[in-house]
Amino acid sequence: GAVVSQHPSRVICKSGTSVKIECRSLDFQATTMFWYRQFPKKSLMLMATSNEGSKATYEQGVEKDKFLINHASLTLSTLTVTSAHPEDSSFYICSAMTAGGGLYSEQFFGPGTRLTVL
Amino acid sequence: AQRVTQPEKLLSVFKGAPVELKCNYSYSGSPELFWYVQYSRQRLQLLLRHISRESIKGFTADLNKGETSFHLKKPFAQEEDSAMYYCALSGRYNAGGTSYGKLTFGQGTILTVHP
């Protein structure tokens, strides 16, 4: 099946710094990628939809200026957490959707990135 | 607004027993429903989707529009079925494409199958 990677898998940073997380579709092209956030023992919450070549679409309540998303190519989307604070500590998961639409598309998930802000 | 509810956070059964993980949804349009599974230390992966009507690893799920449910069932649970299960909903594909693919997840159910 299709593979999605995330880098880094784990990052610890100081409060006030920015952190970039990469999401790559390794063996397929993804015009659409999604970024989720998962709190401990909680469900996944969709943060934004990342579309190649256009601006990301953010869900209600997600700060655009804090969580910068760039989908520069058909295989790479990046999430930058700017001026990170301890409350941004979380597990961030991306997914990439195969092309085709409807019955023929499927989302594949990355392994996640654990962000800890000190 | 779309919502997915999994009423059970934890579910324990013995090997060989039937198992049913409940999922109810709320959506104004015509939804597509999924079950995702996350085994220990592994990434989230698709188990099945209602539109394909497949049975994966012995699991089935039927979309009941009247009850707005999409319960996951398996007649004989196995120890390797122990995992976190998420029910998810997506709006159907439309020409605008603005909502397609966006998944709303339930809270998840941790299934433990005892030997």
C-alpha cells in the first residue's frame, strides 16, 4: 500500500521557537494532505486541509498564523508551529489522499510527530 | 455540523466471543463512513469503508441510515484484534471538492481481546 512518512518523529523545543514538521507521500502523488492533532487518549482533530499549489484550509478555531502549512509539491506538505508554547505540545499526524476521488481515493496516514514544548 | 460518537471508550471480550463496536453519526448530507484501526505502536490504517462493502479480517459494518449507525462487528474475536478503533465520517465527493476527504473521527474504542 501507499506509504506516508513524517519527519521528525519526535521533537523537543523551547518555548518561543518554531518547529517544522514534514509529511511526505513516498510512492504516490497527493494533491491533498491533511493535518490532525491528537491529544492524549483523545480522538484525532482535523486542523487543516493542505492543497498542493494553493492555500491551506483551516478548521474553525485553528490559528492560521500559528500553524503554517505549505504544500509545495505533490509529495510534500509541511506544518510549521510558530512561536511554540507548552500548550502546543501534542501528537501531530498527517495523511495524504490518493487521487481519483470518490470510491478510488483513500487516505494514508503518517506515523505522527510527537512535539514537546518546554 | 458532522459528528461521530463512539459510546464505549473500552471494550473487553474473550477470544472467540462476538464483538461489536458501536458508532453513531450525525450528518446533514450523504456521508461516507469508515473504520480505522491503530495497533500498538503503529500508524492509523483503514480497516473498512461502507461504500466498498468488504469484509476485512473478519470485520463487517453496515450503514444504517435510519439509526444513523455504522457499528463494527466480528463474530469471533481474536487476540490480534486488540487495538484502538476509530469510526470516521467524510462528506461525499462533490464537484466543489471542498469537503471531500475531510474526516471527522469518533473518540475511539480500545478493544482488548483476552485469551
